Amino acid sequence: MNKAPQLLTRRQSLQTLGRRLAGGVLLSGVAAAGLSGCGFQLRQSADLPFKSLFLILPRQSALGVDLRRHLASNANLTVFTEAKDMAASEVVLDVMSEVRERVVVGLNASGQVRELQLRLKVKFRLRTPQGKNLIPEVELQQQRDLSFLESAALSKEIEEAMMYRDMQVDIVQQ
């Protein structure tokens, strides 16, 4: 007599699970339809008004590596980095500076650093190979706050490197 209620309970739990699963699938479908209906789509490469670009920046620059990779991923753009190809390009992207700053913004009662602000500043301009400015000198800046503990200095150093990397990616995507 004990087995009959167990079977009924198992059946009920399977039916409940089936209803929940069907409801979840239905809800996912409605959400997907809603997002596609509003025009949502993943970020794509920008359509640039030029087909070739000459890039001036140090090869060892970490930002330079990301910038080259990002620009090269655009199928409609040819990126030149050799000086002999400058005349063949339509525009020149001149990255003038890349500055990383580490500013103390908070101290604890004993005068030890408690909070830092990390900043990444990049100055650039866009011009023709003949020197006419298309976009005058512009500075992009990203900043992040970082709590600091002397006892966890190594892990904070790794976190700092990751934050600089994130800022760098954000600037490249702009």
C-alpha cells in the first residue's frame, strides 16, 4: 500500500517537472522573439568611410597590438604599418601617447595606501597622408578604482594588470 502513493508522487513530480520545462522553453522563445523584435544584435565592426589606414604607433605598445588586431578584423579595411605604404593609405591614425597613471586616492589611519585610481590616457589624431587633420588631437581616458591591501600586494598587482587590460580593450573598441 505504501508503493502506490510513491508512484503517484513520482508521476506528479515528473508532470510538474515537464510543465516547468515546457514553461521555461516557452519563456525563452518569447524572450528571444522580444529581443529580435526590438532590433537587438551583437556589436559588429563599424562601417568606416575609408578603405585603407596607415597606423603610427610603437610596435611594442600593448595597446598597439590590440588596436592592430581590432582594425585587421574589419574585412573592409586594409591596415598598413610599414612607412613605404603610407602614401597608399587614405588616412593616417597617429597614436601620439599612451600614458598609464596610478594615483593614491585613499589612506588608512596609519598612512598606508588603501585605495588607488588607475588611469589610462591615449592621445591620437586622424589625418590624411598629406597632413590635413580629419580628427584633431583627441584624448581618450579610462579609469578604474582599486582597493589596496599591503598583505595582498601580489594579488592586487595581478588585479591591476587585468584592470589596465580591460581599459585598453575599452579604448580600442571606441
